[in-house]
Amino acid sequence: MLYLFWILAVIAIDQLSKYLAISQLTPYHAVPVIDHLLFFTLAKNPGGAFGILQRNGFWVLIVAAVISLGLLGALLFADLRDGSLKLGLAIIAGGALGNLLDRVRLGYVIDFLDFRVWPVFNLADTAIIIGTGLILLRLIRRAGP
């Protein structure tokens, strides 16, 4: 199944990037990558997306697990014939599972991408946004004239 490859690829890239971030960065110390634009700043996020619900880590873990299982179920069992929708769901599932692995293993999600105008995030979050974008583009094209 091609979509399983995408899920595993996103998880692998996400986990490798987080391993590198942990091994090379000091927590909460910004390292400039692209002057005044991108910094690497190692942060621990026990809450939800972009740091919301910081004191509700257990519930965030439960919701993340349910969403991840729902995405996998949709990919495996739903009659989805549209490749764009399946690819988007696979990329979202990979990102969700990458962050879920952190939550289960560490109790928090490792973040390190810092644009200074947005909360610190990671490649799993980026995959979730890209997958969502693919799905939205497909739905907009389908609904068009």
C-alpha cells in the first residue's frame, strides 16, 4: 500500500528530525538558521497544537490517539477512490502518529522550528498542515465549476 509508505516516511523524517534536535540543541536556546526568519529552538510541548491546553496532557494524548486511529481507519476501510484525499490523509496520519509517539514515549511533543511569529512547532505539525492543504485543494477543485 503506497499510503502506508507515506505514513511511515513522515513518521521516520519527523522522529529523525526530533532526535537531531534533542542531540544538537539546548532547550529554549535559539540558534539562528536564516537570519531574522528561522531559528531552531528546542521546546517541550505537553499540550496540544501550538501549546494550547498545557495542563491537559492526558486528554490531549487521548484525543490524539483517537484522531490517529480514525485517520488510519479511514485510509484502511473507507471507500476513498480519490488519490489526493488518500495522500492527504496519509500525510496527516504520519504527522499525528509522529507526535503521538512523542506523547506516549516522553509525555510531551518535541518542537524546534521557530519563526518567531508563530509558536515553535515540528515537522509532524508541518505534515499535518500540508496534508490538510492537499485535501482542501482537492475539495475546492471538486466543488469548482
